[in-house]
Amino acid sequence: MKNQLKGTGVALVTPFHKDGSIDFNCFKNLIEHIIKGKAEYLVPLGTTGESVTLSKDEKQAVLDFVIEINNGRLPVVVGIGGNNTQEVVSTIQKTNLEGVDAILSVSPAYNKPTQKGIYAHYKVIANESPLPVIIYNVPARTACNVKAETTLSLAEDFSNIIGVKEASGNIMQCMQLAQNRPKNFLLLSGEDALTFPLIGLGFDGVISVVANAYTRPFTDMVRHALSGEYTKARNLHYKLLDVTNLLFVEGNPAGIKAALAILDLCKDNLRLPLVGISRSLNNKLSAAMEKL
């Protein structure tokens, strides 16, 4: 499983109709686009999938649909996390995980636990999860960084904690992880714009937002970098960089949904409190995409 999750995983958007209902027809086309673009695995129900605005029934429907359309072609990593440890465990136990290969679990938000609390949170999840677990560290959203020492302790102590999606943007922390990780512990970038340099530091891949839209060039960039073909990877990295940066100016997934709408892959409908990007940013994004 660890080998299968190297490369590019795609943090899937959840397409919506204008009335807020899930657009499964669009979702099918998007999944096929991503599989055709040579992604290594699919990641539904994360931040990009607006999971916090989905009901429990909708989450199961999204997961079931992804598994159905994927039909075993790629591994599936589902996002199940939260700031209530027992609720996270309960959700894992109650979710139909048939066809799922691993769980991506974001660190607790809002509570602002200590590092000891974060460790204890993941200890409970590791002991209760029937599937391998990937830690997701995104302090810009959780207001609480999972320090490298905490991640490395969890990696050493629990065999089914198999990796981390690291979105701190802290290069020193990323180097500490790469230098000291246990053998085969997965290091996955959570920042599209930093993926190329992080692979150079020893990371194994990325869980990407950009790859919803530009799947093939992004997956090619990652594969070249992992193969040591740095000139080819660098060229693609800089080719994608302007669009990548614009996608996050007014938040995720508003940016990527706007890009998907420009490419006619998906409507740019979101659920409140998220709203679409501004007209001025949309114009800049359209121009950058046209150049790309």
C-alpha cells in the first residue's frame, strides 16, 4: 500500500448543482478525467471536497460513488477527521469502507491541543482503524501545527500510521521529517507549489488540488522528479506555477472549481459559507490558463 500511494493522489472536489445538490454526472466525468491523466490514487472527502458541508449520508454517497466509478482501477484514500476523537473513531467504524485502501485524517482543528494531545488523538485512531492511516498536518486551517517530533513518534510507535500529508509550508520541518523518518514512512506534500522542491528533499509525492484540472502535466512533473529527471520536472513545475498560485488566492476549493469551470469539467458551485472567486481573480486565472 505504501508503494501504491507514492506519486500523485488527487484531492477530489465534490461537484454541486446550482441548488447545492451533488452533481454526480459531472463527478463521473471528473473522475474519468483524473484517471486518464495518470493519477496514482483518489482522495475523496477532504478539504477540497468540502466535506465539512456534507451530511453523513452525503459523505457515504460520495464515497460509494467514487468507489463505483473507479471500479478498482486506483487506490482510494478517504478523508475522515475532526476535532472530536471519539466521533472520528465512531465515523470510521460506521462508514462502509469496502473498496477503501487508507484513511487520511486531519489533525484536530479549533481545540488547539498540545503535542501530547495530538499524539493521543492519533494513538486512539491508530488502535481503532481497520485501515492504514495517513496524518494530515495543515496548521493554516487547524491553528495547531503537528511538529515533526510528534509525527516521527507516531510513525515509530504505530505500524498502521503509514505516512503524513504535510501542508505546514515549513521547509525546515519538512527536512526534519525527511531526514529522520522510519524506513518506508510516506511523506506527501500538501502544498502543490512546494511539491517539486519537497521531492528533491526526499518526499514521496503529493495529495494535489491542481491535479483535478491539470492531471497529466502535474502527474508527469511528479514522476519526473521522483525519477531524478529534475530538468523535465522543473520545466513543468514552473509552467504550472502561475496557475497553481492563483488557485489559492481566494481559498480552496473556490479557485480549483473556477478553473474546472473554465475547462468545462465542472460548474463552480460551492456550499456556503464558501463562495465563488471574484471577477477580477477569475479574469487573471483565465488569462494564466490561456497562457498555460
